[in-house]
Amino acid sequence: MRRTPIVDALQAEEATKEIKICGWVRTRRDAKGFSFLEMNDGSCLKNLQAIVDESVPTYEIIKDVTTGAAVEVLGELVPSPGKGQKWEVRATELKLLGTADADDFPLQKKRHSDEFLRQIAHLRPRTNKYGATFRIRSEASFAIHNFYRDKGFFNVHTPILTGSDCEGAGEMFRVSTLPATGVEAPKEGSVFDNDFFGREANLTVSGQLEAELLAMGLGKVYTFGPTFRAENSNTPRHAAEFWMIEPEVAFADNEDNMDLAEEMTKYVVKHILDNCADDIELFAKFVDKELMGRLENIINEPFARVSYTEAVELLSAAKKKWEFPVEWGIDLQTEHERYLAEEHFKKPVIVYDYPKDIKAFYMRMNDDGKTVAAMDVLVPRIGELIGGSQREERMDVLLERINEMGQNPEDYWWYTDLRRFGSVPHAGFGMGFERLLMLVTGISNIRDVIPFPRTPQHIEF
RNA sequence: UCCUCGAUGGCUCAAUAGGCAGAGCGGGUGACUGUUAAUCACUAGGUUGUAGGUUCAAGUCCUACUCGAGGAGCCA
């Protein structure tokens, strides 16, 4: 007999004579001669209750059916006479699939701190909060693919291993098959001559440059994959391994880019609200009381849009004491970004046209010669959710910018080659998937929206 | 990497002014014919993060280290 997922059993239209339920025991409540078992199988937030009484042949094993144990219950799905649930299972057979010694099993019925659960990341998917988080993560991933597919984008797979050591987005992790010690460089050449690829290789920090190459053939593409940054960042918003969504669109400018970023954010938030109501309710109730208001606001209100220059004027005029100076040409600090999103506009803000000197070489130079067509989406509580730009499609300007930034154009020969053959305006951005999940769930630490977080000094599991 | 705060039973925390280390939850045992993070009774469980120092006496004061959290920088 095939097992019925609890999510399906709970939505049953009518009673069922025979049903098989498998799951982990969340709690057991004993009475004289029978027990209530609450089981969860991860298919949804809710548990299914089974009543096991002395008529069940294996009733004597009930004492080993403790919180955390895995069980298989055969029985009848009947309307529940008790309050709190529509259906329950009246057990006829009970099988203990896996015990969980009550002395050792670390998960209690009561709430645990996030810090403690992080130490037992192998068990936290069994809790309500983390089960909900990872179900939402899955649903959000699906929504993103759906969004782009509906809009005629192609999902492209850009490399994880990269030979370029200068993608311009932070420190990289080196990939090597050389022994850990005793490797010497040949007289003429580099140590990497004898390495797997014959040159230095790294884990990607962004699929953007390759996505651009694909967009120049496929038109509208996006990548959705892991990225790696070897920055020694110790904050609730940074991880060394995180997932990024990077669309890249040919024949598009920065205006189109901002429209796409806003539309995508709204789409995912709406999809989660429509499809993960139970899980979202848990977050709205126990994690962040203001979650629902903020999500409704994201869906219903247009994002604010200000140029960098306007933002600097706004911040200068604000009656606030800034810890860091506000001055045209200096990048916005966290306190400035938070003020714009949380206090001034009280909603997501897109800041565009940044000074060229604080942005990457590939961003398109504006006509003023001072700013580039960049855009950042800043959201309350999290800060930068998205960073993107229109890309420089003019060969002469691009080369000038590469040189200006002190880089070698030869390292980017394939990137600049695109500007020689049928170059067109194009634009794209990168969205941090974990930051999106923090926004959607109200969870305040990135380490709690990814199952097995990698941060400096942490790679357990 | 810098700044601030913290570390006490399995978990979450308390311990006045340096003076006998406690509670709730969880665990164990028992009670209860419908419970809902069940309830009730009893019970076990600690070298106070590590190393050193001050003191008659240190969970408490001092030094170093380790780990954790928050803020900053870097960014997604």
C-alpha cells in the first residue's frame, strides 16, 4: 500500500477506510489505554493526529514512539471529534521505522533559539520554522523559473569553475588539484602550469559575463545558480556560498532593467503569498509581526525610483545625523540605504545612475560622462536586494573603462569581442536569492534561509 | 577585518553588594477513556566556555584565548 502524504490526507473530501501515513512524531500524548500521536512528514506545516489504542497489535511499542521517532501508521481516516483538526487516523497497525532516544534527541516540543538550531542544521528541517523556510525556498525557486519562462527567457547554465580571476565582484576561492605543500613554480612560468587547468582557476563570483555572451545569441536569458565569495564577511546578510538569479536582456536599457527587477520581485512575493499561506502565516505570527504589511506593500505599491544624485540631495536635506558623510561621489552607506527604504519612502527604492568611479567597468557610461547606468534595488530591513546595470556596448568606451580601472583588456578578449560583432544595448542584474527569502519570510539571518550555510570558519554538514 | 555585548543542567534563562548554584521546559517513574506545546504527582540531572590570576572565599573581579550574537566595511 502506498503512503498518503499528510498534506493530501488533511485535504480529504471524505473518510477513507484504509490509509497509510508515514512521518516523524512531533508529540505523543498518553491517556489510559490509548495514545495520541502527532505526525509530520514535511509535506506541509500541519501535523496529522493518529489515535493508537490497545486493539493495535503492536501497542506495547508505544513507549518507544517518542518525539523524533519515525513511524508508519495504517488505519482509517475519520472526522476528528476533537477540536483543532478536521481529520484524524484511527490506527489499526503501528510500525516503528526509526527510534529517537528521548535522552539524546535534541529537538523539544518547545521553541529553540536559531543559534542552537544552526548547530544542529542536520535536524532543523524537522522543526516547523525551518520546514516552512525550506518549503518556501523551493516554491520561490519554482516561481522564479516560472516567471522567466512565461516572459520568454531561456535558463542558461554558466560555469561554476572559471578561469578568469577578475570578474570584479570580490575575492575568489581558488580551485586546484595541486598538493597542499611543496609545490614550486617552474623556472619560467607559474605554479599553475602544472595545475589541472594549466592556469589559475576559481569558483565563480557571478555568471554575468557569460550570461551576457548567451544573451547576445538567445536574446533573453537568466542564470540561477550558486556563487562563491571568499570575503571575510561576518554579517547576517552575507554568506560565502549563495544562490543568485541573474537575468541578461539584449536590446534593453536600464529603464527596462528596473521594470524587470520590480516585476520579478512582485511576482515572487505574490506567488508565495498565494501558494504558501500556512507557512507564511507562521512567519507573520512568530518571526516578524510586520511581515504581512510589508509584503502587501511590495505587491501593491510601485517601487520608488530616484537617481543617485537625487538620493544624495534627499539625504543631505534629511534631519539626521549621519555617521558617514553624504557627498556626491561617495557610495551610499548602509545607514543611508536604510533611511531611504525604511524611513523616507517606506518601501523598496531603486537608486540609479551612480558615479562611474564607484561602479564596475562594464556599466554603461551615461551622456553626462560622470555617471553610469547602474541600478540598485534597496528594500527595508535587508538593504541591497538587487544590483544591476545597462552594460557598455560601445567598444571604445569599454576599453577605455577597463584601462581606467587598471585592468588588462586581454583578459577579457572574449567579452570585448562581443562589441566587435553585432553589439547591441543590453542590461541585466543580480538578485541574491537568500536575501529575497529573508524579505519574504522576515527571517533576519542569511544563515537561516539556506539549509547548510557557509560563512568564514563554518563548513560543517 | 574593526567595534560592542554575551557564554551557568539537554534547551531557555535566574542568582542582591564577591559568601550554601535555582526555575521553567525537556528526560525518567506513576496517575488519567478524547488530548491539542495536555494535565497532575514524584524524581534524576552542574567541575558555571578554556587557561591563568586576585581573595579567607569567585558564576560574580582582572588577563589571555575560544565560541556565539549585534553593528560596520565588502557585496547579492
